[in-house]
Amino acid sequence: MTFETGVFYFFSTILLLSAIAVITIRNPVQAALFLVLSFFTASAIWMLLEAEFLAITLVLVYVGAVMVLFLFVVMMLDINLVRLREGFWRYLPLGGLIALLLVIEMALVLGARNFGLSHFALPGGHGAGYSNTAALGMQLYTTYVYPFEVAAVILLVAIVAAIALTMRRRKGTKYQNPSSQISVQRASRVRLVKMESEKPSVAADVKG
Amino acid sequence: MTFELPNLMPMLPEMALLAMTCFILIFDLFIQDENRSVTFVLAQIAVFVTAGCIVGTSGPSVSLFGDMFTRDAMADVLKLMICLSVEIMFIYSSTYLKLRGLFKGEYFVLTLFAMMGMMILVSAGHFLTLYLGLELMALSFYAMIALDRDNARATEAAMKYFVLGALASGLLLYGMSMLYGVTGSLDIARVALAIDSGQVAIGAPLVFGLVFVVAGLAFKIGAVPFHMWIPDVYEGAPTPIALFIGTAPKFAAFAFFMRLLIGGLHGLVGDWQQMLVVMSVLSIVVGNVTAIAQTNFKRMLAYSTISHMGFVLLGILSGNVAGYSSAMYYMAVYVIMSLGAFGMVLLLSRAGFESDMLDDFKGLNQRSPWYAFMLLLVMFAMAGVPPTVGFYAKFAVLQAALQAGYVWLTVLAVLFSVVGAFYYLRIVKLMYFDEPQQLAPIAPRMDVRLIMSLNGLAMLVLGLMPQSLMSLCTYSIMHSF
């Protein structure tokens, strides 16, 4: 067993255990943290496959942004776990059976018999100067520019949809209008009142 | 590495649509609520310009960016049909939306984005663009169903559609990844080449991927046993959105089937034929039998859709050009019928009244003989009564299945379309022989009146002269595969 294989098994074990923990553990915050752990180990495995850019993006985007947001949601919302678990035992036999069948099928199909090294050549590694990110960028903006643009449109639709579904203009909300704020004249805010200066009162005199 | 930007002229329709949609998105922000009709007109112009670009730039088949964008006769014809059905949907839906406060810029923008997704899907020659087009379309739909935020049923329908749609996308992607793993390419033409040339042994991994892909596809068109979302979405969604989901995307789904199964996996025809046979039989049986029990018109139409999709699958599984073109013809006819049926629900609805129960159609003949006659034509077409177009569509599909040797399947389909005739004719009975419960006058706008009349009469005219549309379908299939 080479060093790399050892590292692979090390990370895969953690990945599998933490993935199982995500769905079995009862506390949602702990489950989210286990998901973070599984993202980290998955990115380590990608690193082993020399996909540095993807590995870094996984950590940055999923761990750094998505999961933090998710933790916030979990903490903010009062999720009734008992209601979520309702019907678990009722659906378990059928769901379990289908899951088992799928696992057996996948084990039969996806093994080394069909996808082993005898069918596919071992991909060669790259030299130390090879930049994964540059290669991805090259592909993304040339060969794959069309799907890249379509993906951009999908994100635009997501923005439009999110705003359309969540923005409410409530009646009577107070908000600032910057344009009227900056176009304000002195006269409309400050009223100068001319008045005679007064003599200090007797009480102030006594104190002084 | 050298990369040369291809001539982008064949993509002009999509680019024009994107540019106009983005313009409408921004322009709409500066429009007051009472002038929203300007957006409405702009959206219609966008559809017309897109259709014009399709006609103007049509030519021989071309592929851009590898095979990611394919423009052939089938793509052009389907895109034009999509444009036409979106335009008709706009006309039918405007009054309904205005009365319910849904006549907003987002509605038009999301519709146009969904239309763009369909066009990308229709033109896709690569797993990546197939999937992206599908997601662009589906994402717009999820949002559109939930657009009426305070309506609990619409939100529930959107949630169901979203969750099940995500599941189906997962199945589809898993299948695609399997096909990629075996053939080593995401390009549909190269996948076909790898399979046909015998470079890849047809074994368990390939069929395993195929099963997942077919399941994902079946979900998208709503064939049994992947049909659960259709009745809930049709019933829960606002009627114009249900009309939209029930019409134009079916063309995209048809193209999806053709590109993936016939274009890419024709080498596995024996394997997917069996799956389609099972789904087709179940769809025709379950759809027609369950529709009888419905009291909601939209829900009934949902089950009727399921049975119609069974007929379309019947055409596809025949595995020859006649079968494919009859399936395409059936899809076109189905969309025209659906437009008519949903359009009638919209036409009869008014403020605070949906007109989506079967009882709401009682005595329609006494209220308006002309619209009752139009709906009668649509219902006859759905049941497949000659001389309406529905008869010819069913006939063409059944003929193709018979030629492919599926005698028992044909007999079964005929038997269950007789069962299906019951609930279509029940509508006719309610309209002509029952006393009306609703007495409000029916006074739609002029354009709705015109389009509804054309839509109803199309059932008759296309039924009497089926050859023109049929030869268009045959031509586009012949020149694309």
C-alpha cells in the first residue's frame, strides 16, 4: 500500500462516518457540523485527485458560505424535529427495501469488473508547474462558453425568483428616501427664529 | 490550444430573446402598476421577434460549440410551436392575472426565461446543455407556481414540484454520469458513435445509466409511475401557470426524448423500448381510469394529460420514423387541445371565481352556445372522436405501434381511450343537458374571443386536413435524425 492509498482510505473513512452521522444525529447543529467535516474530507480526496481548484472551491463556497448560512437558519428557525420524524417508522420498510435494492445494484454494476483499470487507462499525473485553475478557465471561456452563459442565466432567474417570492411592500413601513434626503434645502429643515436676548433670571443671579 | 468563435447567427433567436428579456426585466422597474400593459405588449413583441428570428435564420442543420447547440429542422419546428403556444397563453391569461393582482413584470420575465430554457433544451446536443436548459425551464416554473404567495395551495404545489423536480434531476444526472463513465463523452453524437461502433460493450453499466435517464425523462413528461406531481401542480397552480406547464414544455420534453433516446442511445433501443412499453400502458390505464373520479376540471385535465403522454410514448417506442413523427404530431395536437381546455377555464373565470369545478360548466350552452360549441370540439378532440384532429392523432400513433408489432398494446390503448371518452363526454353532457348554476354573463376581450374561436375551430380544420401538420412533423424528423 502506497502512502497515497493510505491517505485516501484515511479520508474516505472519515467522509463515510461523518456522512452517516449527518443523517443519524439528532441535534441539527451537530449534523451541520458533521456535514462541514464531510465537505473537508471530500475536498481532501479531490486534492489527492489533483483537482486543486475544485477542492479549494468546495471549502470556500460550501464550508465558508453555504454551511455558515445553513447554521444561521438552523439557529434562527424553531424547527419541530418531532414533526419531521413523524412517519419515519411507517415509511422505513419500503424506503429501506428500495435503498437496499439500489445499493445491491450499484455494487454489482459499479465495481472494478466494469470500471476497473482493465477498461480505463490510469490517467497520467501532471508536472509541478501545471495549473489546474488556468486549464479550467481556458475551457470554461472557450469550449464551454455556451453552457457557462446558460448557467449565468439560471443564476439570474434564481435572483429574479427569490426577489419576486420574498419581497413585500408592507403598507406603512418607514423607509428612507435618499433622493429627497440629498436634495433637501436648508430652509425646510432649520427654522431661524429671531428673538430678543433676555436678561438672566433672578434665580440664576442668586446661585452665581 | 486554439479556439475559434463560431458564426453565432444560428443562435440569434436565443440571443435576441435573452436581450429582450433582460431589457423587459429592467424596463419594468420604471413602470407604474396601472401601465403594466406596456410590459405585456413588450413580452408579446419579444415572442414575435424570437419567432421571426427563427424563421429568418433557418437553414441547413448546423452545430455550434462542438455539438452543444444543434439547429436542425426539428429544433426549428418545435421552437416555433413553443413561441406560438406561449403567445396564446399570454392572450388567454391577461384578464385572469389582472383580476388577481398577479399581472406583474416577474410573471412575464419568468415566462420568457422558461421559454428560453425550452429553446435551449430543444437545441441541445450535449448532456450539459440538455440539463442546463431543463433547469432553466424548471426553475422558472417553480417560481411561477408560487408567484401567488398568499395562496396556500399554490405554495404547496410549488414545493411539491420543486422537491420532486430536484429528485428527478438527480436521477437524470446520475444516469448521465453513468453514461459518461462508460462512453467517455458528454456529447450525444459521440455517445451514439461509441455505442453503435461497438467500442463500448452493451452491458450492465450502460443499461444501469439508461434506467436512470429514462426515469428522469418520464418524470418530466409525467408518465406513470412518475406522475404524482401532475394533478397537484395543475390543481394548485394559478390557472395560467397550469396552462403554461401543460403546454409548451411538452414540446421541450418531446425533444428531450428524441435527442437522448433516439439521437444518443439508439443502440440500446431494445432496452428502452421495454421501459417505455410499461410506462405507456400504465399511463394510459391509470390516467384514463383515475380521471373519471375527478370533480375538479383542472385535476381531470391533469389525468387526461397523463393518458395522452402514454399515447406519445406509444409513438416513440415504435422505434421508426413514422412512430417519431406521429408522436410529434400527437404532442402538437395535445398542446392545441390543452390550450383550448385551459383557455376555457380562464375565459369563464372572473374575480373571486375560478370556474375549475366540473359543475361550473353546467348549462354552458344556455349561457353562450358558441363557447359551449368550442369546448365541445376540444373535448371531442381529446376523446378522439372523428372528424376532430384528436382522432387522427390517435390513429397515427396506433398505426405506428401496430406496424412495430405491438398488437396487444394497440388493442389496450383503444379500449382505454373508450374508457376515457366517458369523462370527456360528461363535460359535453353537463354543458348541453344540465341547468346552469352560474349565470354571470361571459364577455371576454376581443383578442381572447378571436383566439378561442380559432383554437376551437382548429380542432375541426386540422382534423379534416391532417396532412399539412403531419407532413411538417415527418419532414422535421426526417431531416434531423
